[in-house]
Amino acid sequence: MKKNIAILIILFVTVSCSNKAYLFTSFHEPADAGLRMLYSYDGYHWTDFDTVFLKPEVGTQKVMRDPSMVQGPDGTFHLVWTTSWQKDKGFGTASSKDLIHWTEQKHVPVMEHEAGALNAWAPELFYDDVEKQYIIIWATTIRPF
């Protein structure tokens, strides 16, 4: 935890001393290790923080793959991710004001109504400034009847 705090302090000081920095969410194998992040000043050269920011606790397999994060208009970071490959018809979600302290993780069932659905994976999160709402899209494998 102390390593995470030190890394984030470096990030915030670096960002405040420059015009812009980009933050990229990622994961490494094994996928149950959790949320990883990288940063870049130009969008071409990326540096890994080399730490886990959030360990997955929800879903059938309790993995964190395909993390997608967006910062809302109030400054809160919202995260969604794949929690399992099969037999799990939802995805994980959590939020943070500082990327250190996270809300309780939740599993959001999105395909329970679809009998042929095998999964829900690769969720992507966006904020629509015009409509002032969050949009989540995902992929699902549906077996034929």
C-alpha cells in the first residue's frame, strides 16, 4: 500500500508540473492479480507503475481483465472490468476519488435476461458530456438455440 501511495504522489506531482499526462488501465497475467496502470506524457511512450492498484473480489473467477476507466465531471474515477470468461453474465465496477481508496466492488449482472448468453466481457466505459450520463458497452457470446 505504501508503494501505491508513493507512486501516486509521484504521478500527481509530475502531472501538476507538466501540461498533461495520460493514464492507461491494464492487467498482467495472472489475471487475478488486479488493476495495473501506465502513464505517458506523449501518448506514444508508456511507463508501467509496476504495482497493483485494485485486486478483483467479484465475479465467478474473480479476475480483472479488460479494465476500462473514465474520470467523471466530479473528478471521481469509475472502473469496469471483465470478471470471468464464462458462466458469468456481468462485469465488475468500483470507483475512486484518488486511485488509492476504492469503493466496494460490485458485480453488475447485465445479461441475466438472455438464456443463451455465456458471458459479458470487455466492458468499455464512457462519459457523455452532452447527455451528462455514463455509457457502458460490452461484448457477449450467445449460443444459438
